[in-house]
Amino acid sequence: MAFFIFDLMTDNWEGSTGFYMGKNWSNIGFLFDTYGVEDRPTVVYFLKSYEILLVNQKAEDAERKRKIEERKAQRGGKNYTHNVQG
């Protein structure tokens, strides 16, 4: 049930950097009521545990991509100097 509810929750992304900030928890009560969740503390525990894993994974992916781009920028293109005689 926790993973089903997790999929229904919307994602929060930071606008300028595109950093994933987790799920939007504002509608959790509505989802619990709609699907008749009885053991709410246990479901919230699993929701938060999974959210933490997901946020950490997305942060690691973003860091890995940043490092790849940084290495590409350091290598750069070849610097050509034009020797114009005239």
C-alpha cells in the first residue's frame, strides 16, 4: 500500500537547479482517507524511508553528471591559434 500511495504523491523539484526535493506531502490525509489506510504510522514510515532513498539516489546521480560535465569542461576543445601573416 505504501508504494501505491507513494506513486500517487506529486514530486517537488527545485526550480532553478532542477534538484529533486522529494514528495509533496500536502495531500497525504486525502490519500489515506480515500484508500482507507488504517495503519497510518507504518505506511508513513515506509513512505519516508523510500523517499529518503530516492532523494539520495537522485542527488548521487546529479553529482555524478555534474562531475562528468566538469571533466568535459576541463578537457575542453582544442585551442587553435591562427597565425595570420600579411
